Amino acid sequence: MSTERGKTTIADTVVAKIAGLAAREVTGVHALGGSATRAVGALRDRIPGASVNHAQGVSVEVGEKQAAVDVDIVAEYGVSINDLAAGIRRNVIAALERMTGLEVVEVNITVHDVYVADDDRDVDAKRTSDELRVV
């Protein structure tokens, strides 16, 4: 964005981070990213002192005045995916346009999975029984 007093450049990583934070704010989003991206994020979380990657699961194309965003999510079981996608779009567009002044031309959303709370309990139970067998 150029003015008579100078030029402002917003890095793609900044746009992706804002979009990621805005998407996470929407109720019904369990996580961002596909399975491989989430696996890498889980490893990063275990490293002491490592920072959270707020842009995980988000890719952007940023021009001088416009931006396009792709968001990969895991939805909570029971939410309307159509309503969830509309909410993510609204939140991402509002945050980016307010914070950067860029016109958001599209927000594409890919739902990679549906999170079911019982899945975690099943995994924890399996880990516990595996640990008991090892001992």
C-alpha cells in the first residue's frame, strides 16, 4: 500500500497469522491443518521454548491490495459445517480487512476431519492398556 508519505508492506506470514487466529476464534473449529500439519505442530508443542504456529493450516496469496486465503480445519462433531465455514469466512475477512486494509477476495475452507471427544478417551485407554502390558 503506497501513499505519498511512503509504502507499507505486509508480509504473507503476518496475513496468515491473523487469518489463523481469526479462524480459531470461531466456535466449532477444533484445530487448523490437515493431519500431517497437525502432527508437526504436536511435535513442535513438545519442544521446550518453542512458539505456537498461529498460521498452521493457513496459506495465503497476498497482492498489493488484495489477499486470498485457504484454511484447513478439523470441525467439532455436531456443528453445521456450512454455518461453520460461513462463520470462519466472516471472521477472517473482518480481521484481515480491519487490520491490514487488504481486500479479501476469497476464503477457501477445507474440512479434513471431524473431532469426536470420545476419540481422545479411546486413545488414552489404549495407551494405558499398552503401558500396563509392557510393565
